[in-house]
Amino acid sequence: MSYRLGIDVGGTFTDLLLVDEKSGRTWSAKVPSTPKDQSVGVLHGLDRVCRLAGISPSAIDHVMHGTTVATNTVLTSSGAKVGLVTTKGYRQVLQIARSFVPGGLGGWVIYNKSLPMAPLALTIEADERVDARGKVVRALEEAPLREALAKLRGAKIEALTVSLINAFANDAHEKRIREIASAVLPGVPVSLSSEVVPEMQEYERTVTTVANSYVRPVVQRYVHNLRNKLGSRAGRVQLHILRSDGGLASAASAEEYPVNLLMSGPAGGVTGALWVALQAGFPNLLTVDVGGTSTDVALIMNGVPRLRRETTVGDVTVRASSVDIRSIGAGGGSIAHVPELTKALRVGPQSAGADPGPAAYGRGGAEPTVTDANVVLGYLPPMQRLGGDLELKRDLAAAAVGKVAGALGKSLEDAAQGIYDIVNENMVGALRLVSVEQGHDPRDYALIAFGGAGPLHANALSRLLGAWPAIIPPGPGVLCALGDATTALRDEAARTVIRRFSETSAAEIAKVLEQLSATAAAALEREQVPAAEMRRSFQVDVRYHGQGLRLTVDVDLKDLKKRGLKAISEPFDAEHQRLFTFALPLEHEFVALRAVVQGRGIRVKRPAIAKGSRDPKAAAIGRQVVHIDHKRRQATVYDRAKLRAGNRIQGPAIVIEMDSTTVVLPKHTGLVDRLGNILIYPDRHKGLARRAR
């Protein structure tokens, strides 16, 4: 019998989900994260989930891991000391960058641009030149290059990036520089732009490859360390790392191209949410993943997560495919404070994290957090145990929130309500970025909330957005780990192709896409993925001729061969119209072609739960005083494990389980569906009546 383990490491908790690949049965565990060495928390969780399943760790064949190591390295500026090799005359490519200042017209007043990850002092030039068609204009001068690399060796760089002009068209000079660097800088990892992102636009290609070098030594150490520790505990287990685009990478690929992992952790949640929602019959979704440190949101339309060709972490944007996830510093551990100057309540982005954590954890934390506010409001009742064994202390939470109450001159409960309301508004702001600001009406989507703190806020978020129902899946705290466990290996190949539509044909484009598909498939074959299980998809980047903006269009090869280039131009015009309200009567132009090949993930069976009546009284375990919308109320507390399909949970109510807590507000009803999901609607909503039939 074989098992697959999904692991999601968050800022506060590490979640694990173990799957029996034959039966589809699952076991979950939640343990505190260990920021100083994440592998410690991973191994602790591994032991716990194996005890629950009654198996030895050696029975696990595959470990799928979503990690924030690369993300945190960028956010904390703790990456490698990176040297950069550019073409002569392009040394300031990172300093020139793109003219973008966040924050509106006056943003430049307060915007402090971070320093490049490869400083100018560690940037050298290679005397060479290749034209845009790949023809060598000037051969590489090797002697001065060796001298410059020797100076970088003296500066003790820890990683090297090579990004030459037009290397996407001809990579010969970059590969030769790597050979020379291997001799001059032994042991220093070298990243080539022609391998990391073989596409045009010098700045984007360079900053992406520099970011790859910046996080590479850190990720290599982490993956190598984790692989060794897992091997010592679980034997010959295969480790795969979740990519930002929702696919899996081999451990070797993750070590070599870690820039593809910058959204590794959040991507698992979107995958898990989609798996749950499709079974429940909701293909259009807003996903809300609320952890201890951050909230990650995304939009899924027609059962497909929206992807971006760029990944942004902090103020660093790189050219790497990722699920279109927006992250904000709003989670259960977000610290509330009242600045002396403005006396206006603020929540986050600073977080108490896992150590010491919120005051209610009783681990030495004293700052008021969102979790402490939820405790004061009664949303986390005394019988609740986070992760199954962490007892929350209301007196400590009240003392922490009391600091905010004193600063505002409000009651304890009003201060806690203010914290709760503000963090909800922060989350709504993030949800608007992936919906309203991209032409999507939130009222056309359901909202699925997960993560340890997501269900506490789901009903309030749906009420603010008009997105119904609010879906609370079973085991919401470990849904990211479920996404990790059920994800398949994925790889992609891309090529820059600058051609106006009149200069090419559908047959030529299809031929290049098929070649790229074969290249991506070869990577999966090396991981022993059968050809019959590979699923291929194709994309093209297109723009109007003479325009700088480009949009990504999905391509169906059969439709392309049947209808010609109209199969690309028509959806491009439609997307341009949706995003910008107009389309132009100009010729279209290809910029890049891309093929994605993905294997088949395992199928986890979620059996239907037992049927029950409308009345959930058999699951009631007590009553709890709560403060909702500045009013004191009595809420019924339910044990989720005792709920049955068809139960209707009338708000105000609290539903507790091992890894999370759900709040149902007054004048709302939570309907338990056949798979155990709680679907929250306003009492008179038509969806509630329809689902009950």
C-alpha cells in the first residue's frame, strides 16, 4: 500500500494531509511552524499524521510540499550575494528598470524603492553582441571576462547571473560564460537568462534571472536538508515542490529554478479550493486563504484558476507563471495598533507569527492580534483547541485588546469589533483586486474560505461583497496541504517569436507549439510520468502591432488548424475589450509562444456524509456569548464532526473542528451539503431554497 503526503508550511502553522493512494482515504494534522528551521515542524507533523493513520513513515512514497522559503527570502532581503554579467553597455539594466511607482500620482513622495538584488558594484560587462535574430555581431572576448570574474571571486559572491542582450535568440555566449565561470568561480551556482526565461525584454529577463540566483542558495540548502531528513525518517521517498502556477516541480528542478516557487505556498490553496468547489457544483469562485500571517486571494472562472505571466513579491516583479494570487498582511496573527499621531486603528501588516504568536496562545505574546479580537468577541469559544491541543486563554487576549480599547477610549468588545471589521475590509480590498478591478462582478461568484482563520471571516466577507454562498469545506485549515497532495507534475517551454500575423501562418505557429510541447514533455518523462497521463495546453502572447502591452491567449490546436489565426485574434480582441473597454482595428502581432505539459494528479475520494434532518441539534455542544455588530447575543456552538447532510445551522452560530472555527452571522443560515461543506446564505436568499430542494 502506498501513501502520498501533502505539506503546507505557513507562517504560524504547518499543515499536513496524508492520502492513501489506493482507497483515497485521508488523515490530517496541524502543528506549529518552526521559522528558524521549517524542517523541524515538518518532521513533527510527519510523525503525528503517521501515528493517526497507524502507518510507518517509510510507507510514504511521495511528499508534495508547498513552501514559502523563496518568498520569505525576497521579503526579508536575506538572499545570496549575487554577481551579474551583462552585455557591454547594459550594466545599469537593473537600475534603469521600469518607470513604475505604486500609490497613485503622489506615490513618489513616500515610495522607497528597494535596492537591486544584484548591486551595481557586483555587475560586470561581457564584450559581445548578438542581434535580435540570433546572429553573432561581435564574438565574446574571453580574456577581459576572466579578469572581471576573478574580481567577483574576490568579492565573495554566492551566486552568479548571466543575462546578455538577445540571449533568448542565441544562447551560445551565455553558455560559454558559464563554462568560464565554473573554472574561475568553482562552487558558485550560475543562472542563465536563456534557460530561466528565454523571452525578450531585457529588464524582465534580467530581474527574473537575478531573483533566481538570489534565492537559489537558500532554496538549495532547504530542499537538500529536507530531502535528507525525510530520507532518514521515511526512506526512499520522492520529494516534489509546488510551483507558483499550481503544478509540481521535482526537487532537482526546484533547486535549479527556484524563481518558479515564489507563490508556492498559496498556489496549493487554490488547487485544493478548486477540487472541493467543483465537487460541490461551484465552478466560479473567489478563494480566501487566511493564515496566521497573511491572506491570499484568487479568482477561479469556469473551473480554471486565472494565471499571470508575472509574479510579484513585495516590490519585486519577475517573469514567471503563477496563479493570479494577491497577498496582504492580514491574518490571525496580524497586530492591531493605534498610532499616536492619528489615533486611527490599524491592523497589520506586522504579525505575531508563530513565535510568540497571539496573546491568547499563552506563549509570551502581548500585542493585540486579530485572533485575540476573535477570542474577545466569543468567536473562538473555550472548548475550541487550535490544532487539536492548543488551549486559548481569554484573559490574556482581553489584556492585549485592552491596549487598543484604552487608546481609542472604547469598550473592550467595541475595540475587538473594530479590529475584526478593519481586517475584513482589508481582505475585501484584496478580493476587489482579483475581481472588480479585472472586470468581474463578485456577485457572480461563490466565496470559499479556508486556512485556519478563513471560516471566522467568510460570512462577513460574503456579506460585504454579495458573493454567495460562503463555502466552508471540511478541514479548511489543511486545504492547502490537500491541494499539494493532489497536484500533478508540471513543466513548460517558451520561445520568443516576433511575427505579425501577416508574416506567419497557423501551420507555422502550430508546429512551433508542438515542438515546445515535446520539450516540456521530456522533463516529465525524466520524472517517469507516462505519456498517456500527460495533458498539454498552449498559450500565446499577442499584442497589437506597435503596442507595448501584450495579453496571453489560450490556444486550442485543433481550433487553430481549423479556423486559422482567427482562433487567436478573436479571443485576444474580446479580452482586450473586457479589460480596457475597447479593441483596436490594428494588425495583431505574436510576441511569445508557450506550451505547458502536466501529469495526472491522484484522485482523493471524499465520501458523502450521513443524511440528517433540517435540525442540527444532535451536533450542538453548548452555548456561547458573542458580540456581533456591537450587540451581545447567544450563539449555539456545534461540533462539525456531528453535523449531517441537510442540517441547517441558524445564525448566530459557531461551528468548531480540529483545525478551524466557522462563524454564522445572525439572519444567515449554513446548509450542510452531502459532502460536508457548509454553504452559508442570507436567510431569504434564493440559493438557499434551491439547494434545499
